[in-house]
Amino acid sequence: MFDNRLVEPTQRPALPIQPEHVHAWRTVLNMHWPARPASFSTHHPGIPVRVRIIWELDGEEFVEGTATRWDADHVYVQLRDTARLQGNGVWVKPTDVYRASPEPQADVRLR
């Protein structure tokens, strides 16, 4: 009734091959999602910022972006460098977001 034979390693179904851009995606370890992200208003044109991202394999990096939605505990930043991100932006804590300025050492935290 049932075939109880072991499957040889060469007989296992092949995993689907992923496109190159999928292999470049990285998980953001410091992502901080709100309970209801759809309830946030989008601010146009947004605020130019630098956001601290901790990538799964690449470590910490400060990336330029635009803060478009926020409250006291969450900030959504649209990123210009999305090659490693599955999507257009990331939700993080406000302590990871800095207002962009002409001189990086003069950046101020977004509150």
C-alpha cells in the first residue's frame, strides 16, 4: 500500500532556483514593526535621514533614506539602497534614525 523505501540523496527533488536579486536580500536585525503599520499617516515629502541598519550578514551600516511615517516608538524609513532589502523601506526605533545634515558628524537624532 505504501512505499516505505528510503529515498536516495540523488532522488530528492531539487530546490527551486532563486533569481540573483533574491540571493542579495538580507534580513534587518534591528527592524521594529508597529502593531498596526497601516494606521500611520504618510508625511510628504518626508524628512531626509540616515538610519542605522544591522544587516543579517553584513553588520551595522548607516544608510541614507527618507522618514515618511513615525510615532514616538517607530519610524518607517524609505531606503535609497534597496538591493539587500526585500521592499522599499524598514521600520526601526527612533534611536536608530538621524536627521541628515551636510556634515555627517553634525547629525541629530530624529524625535
